[in-house]
Amino acid sequence: MSETLENLLQETRQFPPPPELAASANVKEDAYAEADADRLAFWEKQARRLTWFKEWDQVLDWSNPPFAKWFIGGQLNIAYNCLDRHVEAGIGDRVAIHWEGEPGDTRTLTYSDLLTETKKAANALLELGVSEGDRVAIYMPMIPEAAVAMLACARIGATHSVVFGGFSVDALRGRIQDADAKLVITADGGYRRGAPSALKPTVDEAVADCPSVEKVLVVRRTGQDVAWSSKDVWWHDTVGNASGDHVAPALDSEHPLFILYTSGTTAKPKGILHTTGGYLTQASYTHWAVFDLKPESDVYWCTADIGWVTGHSYIVYGPLSNGATQVMYEGTPDTPHKGRFWELIEKYRVTILYTAPTAIRTFAKWGDDIPAQFDLSSLRLLGSVGEPINPEAWMWYREHIGGNRTPIVDTWWQTETGAIMISPLPGVTACKPGSAMRPLPGISAEVVNEEGKPTGGGYLALTQPWPSMLRTIWGDDDRFIETYWSRFREQGFYFAGDGAKRDEDGAVWLLGRVDDVMLVSGHNISTTEVESALVAHQAVAEAAVVGATDPTTGQAIVAFVILRGGADVSTNELRDHVAKTLGPICKPRQIQIVAELPKTRSGKIMRRLLRNIAEKKELGDTTTLQDATVMTLISEGMKTSTED
Ligand code: ATP
Ligand code: MG
């Protein structure tokens, strides 16, 4: 970005918290002042929400930046905090997980059940030769054993690396090799789109080139045939027969908890390393604060997969450390019908729903009549994560899912940050559709220019270390420093890679990846604002915008648009609509109507691939792409469409 980002989209709607929610909110306005007065004392207080076997001697060691240490000298066990202490406190009978398989089979696990399973799995891992400090790869469908596997690793101090169950052999192999995993935990398969989808053959193929792997632990989920080698052991034989007695050991606060690879939206995935005490402190606090969790009465549902950081922090560690009751669902939202999510909300009386903009835009595309067929009145709070949420998608979510009643928390964070950083507090903040609003108490973020000075529109930077920050990129300290800490080396700020603006009230608006910002006739224009303008047209469900090299303007705006079911509109009308909303400078040179957009497996739009299409270049790395045929369809459509 040469100058600053243009500020184009004006949004004046605002929704204050419902009075009852505000009155009984877990976190009130004073938290900001308290954290500002003494940030480290504030985080110490949040750390005390957990049970420590030994208290820390020092809160933060930032003497060797960018390598932070939190709660130095402290000792704790994450599985103990998520399970044992709740059972000891007498809530062992509370449901931890209402699990729903895609075919409709169900399981209910209380905190006692989950503790017993985790102790057995911990003993089984030890018997299989896994010990503190070893790495374990987890490649699983969304079944309770996935959470148990993570908790068992955390319990014995093995570092887990969860690989999303939809990834290919190459992706799995590369991640196992990068971490030198000793054990792989998997399943025969899981249910996806109405049929068993095999996992074990992918593991077999990957492990053939991974000499570090000694054993493969296999859960039987689908019952499909699997090849069997001398490395393979069944979960039901090992975990099933293991002892249910296990005392959680005290682990160092900086003990490596997990490695997780980023989604790969912009570049080759990075193995992000998170540790124990600081990570759990912030994951637990933010889950309680941002979702206003009332563990006795709420039924919480996060629709992410455990293969993403959202699944780590807001399915496993955050909710379980808070004693929450949650729904966990194995399958896709359209199986066996497009109302499946709403049916589950009605069935379990879900009160808090946390999902992604890509899902929200898909639901809007499928039609308002689908959620309208279900009783969603139990919902009291909605959350969004993963991409900027366009104001119109936010409004649709509020109206059609939230019954015009529920606050929406738009939560900005990354695999690297480990936990939510910028978000409304539902009992405090008057939310603006499309804005993540304000850094949470204890978090310092700024929108800065190239020189690291505060500005209205520019780069998002994190200006102080935070407890759940990444500690490094696994095995690559140099890439860690280069990627995140070199842009603002002088200031010592963390560079998030996202563009943002701050409005006159100080609210933060995320504007997409810095790499995606378009430079049109000397103006820096964010992809997000043009996409939001397109989505605000009643015919448009989803839009992706890129800057393509242009002989006259430097870059020109090219948009790819998915229409709502049954909608019909000319691309010229859409171009005029953008020009009217944002100004003539933003009028797309070309708009292509498409049936699908290229997305990562976590559902994020991959603009770098669209840019290559718009510029008629080679596609580049597509390994994290959800569906490669989408690209062929789009580029063929481009060839036949004419530019006007
Ligand atoms: P890679 O870093 O490999 O390109 P990725 O950035 O997609 O992959 P994640 O860590 O899963 O990997 O995603 C974090 C990114 O998602 C953020 O940097 C931001 O771009 C986007 N994001 C997440 N939540 C929000 C939000 N609420 N508003 C806007 N953007 C968001
Ligand atoms: Mg990223």
C-alpha cells in the first residue's frame, strides 16, 4: 500500500445490546479500563480462572522479542482444566457434548464420560510409546474421539498436530513430516454428504513416506473395509481396554501444546506453534467473555471443524475449560436437507451459534424460507469468524437466524493469535454490521500506515504481546521473524497481514488481506468494500473481487459474482450499482457471473487464484483448494465473456 486505504463504504446502522443481556453480562464496560490500567495484572486475573498446580513467578518475559513467554514458572495441565476439575466440582453429570452424526445417530457425553475416555486414551498413548514432547498427528472426522485424542495428547504433554480430514495425501504427508510425528490418530472414515468417506487409505499412503510414524491408531466409525498393516491398532482394542485411572501431570506453562498449519489462503501453510498456560488463559477467557457463556443454561454450537484453529480454541479448549454444554456435528449443512443446521438448533435448543461468513452467504443464497421452517427462538447470541462479514450478510444473519433479537459478535483473529483479539462484547458494544468493533480488554491493536503510525485506513498491527500468541513457526524461527515481525521491526509490532480501517468512533473494520488490496488509478481500494457493495444488491449472494493488471489504470477491478437462487440481473446493472454505492473509481471493469468460487477447505475465498484467471496467468499452488474443477469452469466462462 503506497498511501492509506480509501474509506469508501459508509455504514450507519447500529444495534445496542439487548437490555437483559447487558444487565447480566459476564463482562461489562469497566473491563476495558481495568485492562488499560494494568494489562499484565488483567491477564493474571484471567489466568486465575484456571487451576494451576504451581503459580507462575513472572507474568510475561518479553526480553527476547519476538519470542514471548507467559506465566513463567507456572505449571498446569490443560486436560485437567477442561475435565477433572469440573468433575471434582460436582458437575460430572453435565452434558459436555451432544454429538450428532451425519446419518442421524447420536451420542451424549457428560464431563465424567469425557474424562474417563480421555484418561483411557492417555494410558493407551503411553502404552503405544508416546511420551511428553512427542508429536502426534490427528486426522479425524468430527466425532467425539477427535476431541478425546486432542485432550489425551494435552494430558500427557504430547504436542498434537490436527490435520483437517478433507486434506489430500500430499497435505497430510507434508504435515506429518514437518512435525516428525510418532503416532497418527485417524478413523476408517466419516460421513460426508450422505455417504461414508474413507480416511484410512489417505493415511496409509501418506505414512508410507513417513519413517517417523511408529503406530497408527484407528477409530472405527463407518465400518468400511480398511487395509491393515503391522503399524495399525484399533482404538477400541487399545483405548477400549486401557485403564481409566490416570493422574494428570503438571506441565510447564510454556510446554508446546499444538502445531497447527494456517489455511493457506495466501501462501504455503505455516506450522504455527502454541503453548500451554497463555494459550488456555486467553482461549478460556475469550470464550466466556465474547459469547457471554452461562455454562449452567447455555447450549453452545461452533460449526467449525477441529482441523481449524476455531475448532481448537472454540470447540475443544475454550468451551470445555468453561464447563460448557455444546453440540458437535459430523456432517455438512445440506445433508440430508438444507435445513439441517436449523433442525439441530431446534432439537438441542441451541442458545449460542458460532459460524463463518461463507456459510451465512450460502444460507442466504439457498433462501429465507429454509430457516423460517424451524424454531430458532432459543438463540440469544450469534458469532462470525473467518473472513470479513459483509454488512448485508450480517443483516441477513441477524434477521433470518437471530430473529432481529440477537447480538452478533464478529470476531477477528487468526491461527497465529490463538484466540479472539478484536470483537464486540455482547453486553457492552453497540454493534455495527460488518465491523469487528474494538480490541478486547487486554489486547492492543492499531491501524497503522507504512511507518507504523496510526491512520484511518491501512495495516492492522498488534502492538503488545498477548497470552495466546504464536511462539514461532515450527522449525523455522527465521520465517517467523520475517513473516510477522519484520514489517514493523522498529516499532516491535506484529504484522497481521490484514488491511483495516478505523471509523470516527474508533470501531475497527477489517478490509481483507493486504496482498489483495487493489491499486486503481492511484487509489488503494479494498476487495472487501467492493464485495460488500455487490452483496448489498438484492440479486447477489456472494462476490469475490480482484485487481487485474490494466494498461490505463494500473489495476482494474474484476468481480466474480454468485447470484441468489432465482435472481436475474445484468452485469452492467451490477457495475453501475457498485459505481453508485462507492463512486465511479470502483466500477468493475468486468463482472463474471459464476456458480461457485474457489475456496480453501475452510471456506475462504482464494483471490490469488481468481487474480491469475483475471490476468490469464498460470494458476499456481492449488493444493488447499476445496474443489479444483471450480477453477476450470470459471476460466472457461471468462474466455467466452466479453469485456465492455
Ligand atoms: P494463510 O495465513 O496461510 O494465508 P489464513 O490466513 O486463511 O491462511 P487462518 O489463520 O485460518 O488462515 O485465517 C485468519 C485470517 O482470516 C485473518 O488473518 C483474516 O484475514 C481472516 N479473518 C478471520 N476472522 C475475520 C473477521 N472476523 N473479519 C475479517 N477477517 C477475518
Ligand atoms: Mg493468515
